[in-house]
Amino acid sequence: MTRILFFVFIAFLAWLLVRLLGGRRRGPGATQSPPVDVPPRPTEAMAQCAWCGVHLPTSNAITVGDGRTYCSTAHRDAAAGS
């Protein structure tokens, strides 16, 4: 029984050592925001497809003359046909 407890204790110490050393390798700022010299990506307005309701960036949307937007030409054509 004492051998089992000894090996459990050694395994715990090994796990603790790996956990402590692993955290130091990542550095203190590993989970923080990116450095200041990296510009943030610009945000883009979103549009909702009038046919299926999916949200997509306005640059990828297909807009028809009356202001409705669609995610694809197939949905634009399906809405025009109905």
C-alpha cells in the first residue's frame, strides 16, 4: 500500500511540475490582447438575407433595387420567382 501511495505522490509532483513549468513558457501576457502596434481589423456592417435569414457582411450581400439583400443569386432568383 505504501508503494502505491508513493507512486501516486510522485505522479502528482510530476503533474504539478509540468503544470508550473508549462505556464512559464507561455509568458505572462499569453492571454492578453495583441500588441499595440498591430492595428485592429476594421468592422463591417452586416446584412440579413431576405430569403433564408442568414447574416452576412454587406460586401458579400447581393442588394436589389428595392433595398432587399440576399446571400446568393439563387436566393435572389427564388424570391423573384415567388
